[in-house]
Amino acid sequence: MYSRRRFIRTSVALGAGVAFPFKIHSAAEAQLEFDPRSPLISAPRDPAAWPEFRNRLVAWREEKQRMLNSSDDLYQRPEFGWVNRCFACCFLMLGEESFYDPARGVFRVKTFLEHGRREFGGYDAIVLWHAYPRIGFDERNQFDFYRDLPGGLPGLRKLVRALRSRGVQVFIDYNPWDTGTRREGGSDLDLLVEIVREIDADGIFLDTLDQGAAGFRAKLDAARSGVVLESEGALPVERINDHHLSWAQWFADSEAPGVLRNKWFERRHLQHQIKRWDRDHSGELHTAWMNGSGMMVWENVFGLWVGWNARDRCILRTMLPIQRRFANIFTGENWTPLVPTEQPGVYASEWGGDNIRLWTLVNRSEKGVDGDLLKIATTGEWFFDLIVGEEVTPKLMNGHVRLRGHIPPRGIGCYAAFRPSKSLDANWRAFLARQRALNRRKDWNTRFPDRQTVLLQPNATPRLPQAPPGMVEIPAARFAMTTEFRVRECGFYESSAERGLVGADLNRSKLFTREVSLPHYAMDETPVTNAQYFEFLKASRYQPRHSENFLRHWNHGTPPVGMEAHPVVYVDLADARAYARWNGKRLPTEEEWQYAAEGPQHHLYPWGDAMGADICNDGQAGRTTAVTSFPAGRSAFGCYDLCGNVWHWTESERKDGRTRFCILKGGSWFKAQGSIWYADGGPVPCRFAAKFLLVWPGLDRCSTIGFRCVADLTGS
């Protein structure tokens, strides 16, 4: 139970509490709408109202602690001590090229962490994000996505330990909305705990949830000690006792920086500020700095690039060493929000510890601030500017000093005051030297660090005089091609997020139209079948470099009996390309595939403009069907299975150095039900494009993705 002693210490630091509920007592206070129901309690703009604001904070906290009578035992347990220093968390897409090398098939742990240290100040924790937005293309559930990573769960355990050996704690992700994929015998909670135990994870990120289920804590403690929960939604105060961390996502702050409700209630509770689609993170950094809390670094947002600008990276890597060094102070009881400053637009919090006081300052203005910043009562302390890494010697006048300095536009400041001692130890001098070095790297460029998406070009193939057997001829064409994407958080063709087109209304469609010119070519009449792929393997002796899930549905290297004429699946892009090369062909580009499907009339579906019954495999069989099962569904050029049955790989692969993806066409028989977060499934119109993020072969091979080939023809 929270002790009365803690209440008293807070009241002494901030002033006597007032009765609860609160009442307005003056004109200055009239502007204040104190709302502790908000996850970020807004502060009054007028400095005259700040003392009463602090009193209200103290009284609310004391009253809430008495009402809840909850225990802080979990915060006192030593295995959770790392949480107090978890100020920087990285949200990591596991297929991210800066972390996973697809050519060598290895995780780049050292390189990735060195980049994070150099650019952001290093990470204290990483969320290993795995399934969304890929989940839903086939039956695999969220737990399968961890099992099918390189090396399976033993490989993931090795990765977790490599990260932890470098001081980084590891979170896995839980998607509670995943109810429409493959079901297993155990409950989600039991399966999740099993993953935690198998890979030795440190925490669970609760996607879309504001709190975990009531039984979570006991099951986790039984599986492994020291595993924490972090909610994405605003965590209720009532669950702070068993959730060590929570996101502060899209919290709206006031002009005078507000107070994070949960951090105020339990100082050892860490929150990570995040506005994932924003290109200016200075507001989040200000909130974290004023509240002694953390930041979420997230640049690859589900396959879209939302990189941090140089200024924001500079601010974070400057503040993190201070937060980590004084973690006990920033998670301690002596915190005074909104102490007076000497400059308009500059705000400060004061923090206290044994023989030390700290002030964290933010400049809300778009202009730099120079001159007096703080007026402080002192008894002869030593003062240091921790941003520039220098001792300062202010003049003492009537028991006060004025601390002068410079804070750049939207920047931060920090001062420390120590009681006099004989000397500064070597550790302190080294810390100041590192801060000076960081200050010399100061870069206030706010330009967005855009990335260019590169379309990989297909390998050239010999031009043939006519369409080979089993292929149909497609004449050269020039036309306006319309492509349809469903608005999803993974975006469209380009790497960088288009503001207003992602993250909202996930069922909305976005159409792109562009001029396309296609030469004369031929396309396979049907998708490549199991029997055809079997002949390829016998003749070529092809073996993929990574064999995980390769032809997973076959029996000891041969197609399942009765499914010889079904489309081959569980092949990745490289497996499909290998077959095409052996056949003297290649995969179709997205444009070639779509024109062959919609024809010169640009029909919505291969057969016309309306969906019909028994015209394609829309899932009624519960699996793939033979490739010529639906003759009524052929395209104008005579191609089968261009809608439903299986998605088709195309040669439209793109990459930007962080994300690789391929455009899939045609839809499949499988459609996950129950959540808007699933990837698109079922039959789709010819113009529909699915952005399929490439991770590694074991995950890229799906039960619902096959392919067909094209050949280049001479003439027009």
C-alpha cells in the first residue's frame, strides 16, 4: 500500500494540499479547468495560477491513492528496476533492412544499435513488431509470425539475448484483435506467455489496448520474473500498479506544459511520448523533458518512412544522458512542475535529490532565447549547464542567483546545482565532456529526411516471335491505368507518409491514374501449378537458400495427391523468379498483369464489371482450386484465375533501404474476418493493388500466394 510518508514528502515539496474536490478561488485561477481525467493534465498559461495548480495536483494524488489503496510492490521488486531508466524505446519493424540483412539472412544487431546511439542517443528498449500489416494474407496467426522468423523461436531467443547483452530490453507485441486467423488449442494469454518464456522477452506491448487482462500479471510472473506490460492506449490510473509503462500517444499538451497524469500519480511509471505520423517531435520531447518521462522512436511506421529531423534527433540524444544519469531523481518524489522562469515562452520543472537540484527547461517559441532564464534561491551551490557541459558561475545577490544561457528555437535547457564538495570526480568530468561533445554536434535543421523508393527492374528475357504453348498473346498498348489501394497505414508506392492519407478511415479507397505504355508480350494462361513446379524442381534441382516453409503443403517433396492442377503456393519471390528463369520467362510487372486481367475495356473484373456466383474461387471450397475450375471467369485475352484462388507475385518490387515490398494482384480464396487491421483478402478487382511487405522467405511464403509468368514478344 502507498505510504502516508510519501504523501507528506510531496506536499512539503509542492505546498500544502487543498480540499478535494477543487474550487476556483481567484481570477487568476478562473482560467484553469483542472481535469485529472485527462491523461495529460493541462496547465494554466498564467504563472500566477501555477501554485494553485500544483496544490491541486498534490491533493488529487493523495486522494486518489487513498481511494485506490493499491500496492506498489511491483515497483519495488528489483527485477523491475530497469524500468526506471527506460527513457528511449524503439519501435522496430522486424523486416526493416537496417536491422535484418536479407542477402545474408542475419540480424544486424551491432550496426543497428550503433546507429541508434549515434543518431538518437541509444535505445533502452525495443519493441519487436512482427505481424501487422502483413497478417491476414493467409491463415497464420500473430504467434505464427514470431515462430516463422529466422531460426524460429530459438533464433528469436538468441536475438533477444544479443540485444539484452548490449543493455537493451526487448518487448514483443500482442494483437488482441487477431481472432480471424488460425486458431490454436490454448488461449491468447497462454500462447503469449509461452512465447515470452521461449524467447526470454522482457515485456509485452499491448497493441490497441489501454490495459491488459486481469490474469496477465499472475501468468507472466509464473513464466518468467521481471516481465512488464506497456499499454498503447491511455492506461487507467487503477491499473498503474501492475503496468510499469504506458504510451503517451497523441496526448494534446497545453501552451504551458501539462503534467502526465500517470507519471504524476506513480513517479516510477514510465511513459513514452509518441505522435507517429508527425514530422515535428519537439512537442513530445518537451512533454517528456518536463515530466521526466520517455520517448518512442518510430521512423518506419508499418512500412512507411516518417523519419526524424536533425533538430529532434539532436534534442533527444542530448537529454537522454541526463535522464539516465539522474534516473532516480526523475522517478523520485521531489518534482515541482512549472517553477517561475525569467523569459516568456520558457517553462521549467524542478527536481530534487540528495545534495542536488535539477531544472529542466523548454523553449516553446520558434525563436531562440538568450539571457536570464532562472532566478534561484541558493546557499552557495555549484551550478552546471548540463546541455553545454560546462560549469557556470552566476553572481550571488541577496541569496539568489540568476542563471543565464541560450535555448534554441523549440529547444531545451538543463541546469544542476550541487552542494559544495571538495572536488568533482572523474566520472562527473567525463559526463560533462560527453555533453560538450554532443553540443558540438548540434544541428537545428528541421528538414524532413525524405527517402527515395526505387523500383527494381526485371531481368531482360529473349524476345520470342510468338506466344509459346500455354500462353496467351497480349498486344502492345498505351492507356491510362487506374490503380486502387485501400487506405492502410502501410501506404502506397512511395516510402514517405502522405499526410492525411494514412492512419485514418482504413476502409477508404485511394485511386491513382497514370499513363502506361506496354510492349507486345505473352502471359501464362493459368497460374503455375504444383505439377509444373514439380517438373521444374526435377529438371533444375533448385534449392532455395532458406528453405523454411518452402512448398510447405507438399508431402515429402511431391505435390499433394489430387492437387497437382492447383496453383503452387508457399513460394517466395525468389522461388517464383527461379522458375521463370528456368522457363526462359519472367514475372509480369504490375502493369502487365493488370492489362492482361482487365483487357482493353478496362473491366473491373476479368469477366466484366460485376461479381457473379461461381465465377471464381471466392473461398467456398476453403482452399485453392484447380486453375481451370472457373472458365466463365477468364479474361478478355483468355487467362484463367486472375481473380480469387491465389494472389500473384509481380515483378513490381520496390525498396528504400529500410523497407522492401512487392505489389500483389488478384486476391485469393482466403479472407480473414473480424478486424479492419487485417490485410485485404478474398477476390479483388483487377485494378486493386496490395502492398506486401517483404521480410524473409519463411514469412514471405504463404498458402495464398502463387504466380504466373510472361514472355517478351517481337513486333507490335
